[in-house]
Amino acid sequence: MILKDKVAIVTAAGSGIGRAGAEIMAREGAFVVVADRDPAAGAEVVHRIRQAGGHAESVVTDVTDDAQLEHLVRHVLSHRHRIDILHDHAGVQVEGTLEQVSPADMDLSWRVNVRAPFVLAKLVVPAMKAAGRGVILNTAGHAGPFLDSGMLACVTTKTAVIAMTRQMALDYAPFGIRVNALCPGWVDTPSDERYARQMGGADGPLRHIEERVPMRRFATPEEIAEAILFCVSDRSAYMTGHALVVDGGESLQCPG
């Protein structure tokens, strides 16, 4: 077990990639704190982990609420006395061009995609510094390193996540803290329903994948979880400040 005795926090762990990441960390020996705003979803993931022989607990957390983020970190430190891994996966996809995105929508995108990982990192770094080690993984998404038509808020905030990740990696490498970003492409999760609406229906993403993704299929959450495991474990011990793209080769056809 490559994460034996580690303590991990995973936000948006109630479904999709977050759930798959939480489950693979638990499978590899970590105690996983499932942080999700949906109590039922969080409880279900904890049940799945325990049924598989792992260890986890759920802490209901809305990442837009600073007080709840503070409670999450205080709870983990008071009960587990350490935080080895933070996977900040919570995110929101706001569709639209400049003319279509409202200031309120941009504010929401910024608060969830950028401000929440900033606040959480700020809360966990002191404990990681004291321990002389730690791993932070921020999910930026494919919109971070590449452009995406009609997704102004998403591209803007996910690009900011990568910049923030790289700067934190530079600042905290001397303290044994690694910070990387995960940039998954098309994954078979409920969040892709927004892209389907943008593309005119359920067939839109399928057509896009057929035309633009060399592997010609969605990724599964479990495939992305393998990349998560690599990033948060010592398998990537000499990697920091990197945005890991896992997109079936789509970026090979992106301009620039």
C-alpha cells in the first residue's frame, strides 16, 4: 500500500472523479476525509470505502463557505493530527462567452475554482510545513492549459488555478511540500452534461470526441484516479509545479 497511514482530504468526493480518487487513496492505505456538500453522497462514498476494507469519514463541506473550510481542517487536525494530502477537486463549470456570462456567474466560478483551493491550501500548509512534507493536488481541468470555445469563466479560472499551483510549488518546495495540478479531458461523469447542453445535445460531446480525441472515447473516473494516485504518492516524489494533462491525446490537436 503506497499511501499506508497517510491522511487525505478530498473535496467534491461525493461523485465522479472525486469519488474515484478518494476510493483509490483508501485502497492504497490512506485514511480519507470525504468532503462534499451533499451529506448523502459523502456518506455513500464512506460506505463504499469501508465495505472495501478501507478507512474514511465524511465531513459535509461547502467550499464556498470559509467557515466550513476552517471547520474541515480543524476537524481533521484535531482527530488525525496530520494532513498529508489535499486533493482540491471541487469545481464549477460556467458556460458562455463574455456577453453571456454574468458578473455573478464569474464571481461564482472564481470563488469555487480559485478562491476555495487558495483558502484550503492556506489552512493546510502550516501543518504540512511543521511535518516537513505534504502534497497538494488542484484539479484544473483541460480548460486550464488550453482554450475552450464559449467557456470564458471556466478557462479564466482554471488557468488561474494552474498559475497559483505553480507559484505555490515554487514557494513551498523548500519545505517538502509538492503542489501539482490535474487536467483531465473528457471523463464520463455527470458534469459533462453542461457541455452537452452547450454543444446542442447529448450527441455533441460524442461527435467532438470522435473528431478531436485520438483515443475516441471518454475516460472513466477510475482511469483519472490512477493519475491522481501517481500525483499524491511518492511515485511522483520529484514532480512539483506540473499540470498533468490526461486527455486521451486531445491536446495533441490543440493549437499552441
